[in-house]
Amino acid sequence: MSEEKIILGIDPGTTIMGFGLIRISKKEMQFIQMHELHLKKYDNHFLKLQKIFNRTLELIDEFHPDEIAIEAPFFGKNVQSMLKLGRAQGVAMAAGLSREVAITEYSPKKIKMAITGNGNASKEQVAKMLQKLLQIKTLPKNLDATDGLAAAVCHFYNQGKMINKKEYSGWSAFVNQNPNKVKS
């Protein structure tokens, strides 16, 4: 691991996309920022995806993260919701890949486990632990931003561990690791 790096964490969503950034310096975490992209006001799903893609590019261009950690969609009962979340995650990943930023995907359980030690922790428990770890003065009203930040912190804690995560360093790595997703 290099001396200094920036990690962008993303919690993809088509209503709210949460994101957080941390700086790693001498193996210590420093909070940069967390925020949310609100998408509820847009009726068109494709416009929402465009907004996610563009905001992710803006974050990359502004903060120059070395790596992106993204929360994987969880398997729920509603297939349409899962499909929409997968698309949101996909365009955020595409934005990172277009700027050749390495991407790692973590399950919600893995993120919660890394932050709280409990894979079934609530959003509130994760937020409180992040507040304590990173000395954050006030938490946001919605916890999507802390979910994005949690992905970044999870990635920091999992540096060098290759269990249950997917990592892509660019388009060619994604294609090589996912031949079934590419049509010739």
C-alpha cells in the first residue's frame, strides 16, 4: 500500500446515491467528505443513470481517488428494484473504469461487518461507528452518505485481502474477469 491514497466509497441508488471520501496517510484514515446525490425529482430512469454517471465523474475529477469501493446490490424480493440498483451500480462503475480507477465491490454484510463487527448491523449503528472512527461532528439526516463512506472505510480495512470481493483496474480487467457479460 502506498503512503497516501484517496478512496471513494459509493452506495448506488436510483433515489439517492450516497458517497464518501477518505484519505489514507501513513496507514491512518482521514475523513474528507460525504454527501448524497438526490434523484427522486427525476422521473426518467435513464436521466437518473446519466446523473449518477456524471456525478461520479465529477467526484473523480475533483478528488482524484486512487480506488473506488462500491456497495453491491443486495438480493431482495423485488426483481425490478434489483435491476434498477444494478444499473445504478453499473454506471458508477463505468464512470470509474472510464477514468481507469480501480474498483472493488463489497456486499452490504461485508461492509457492516468491517465497520461494526456485525454483518446485520443497522444503518444507524454503522453511522455511529463511522462518526466515532472518523471524528465526524454531525451525521446527515439520510444515512445513504454514511453507507457510501462505509464502503470506503471497509475497503481500507480490507486492503490486501482478496476474499469475497471483485476488483477491476480497467475495462480490459472487467472483460477478462466477466467473459459471460460480453457479446462478441
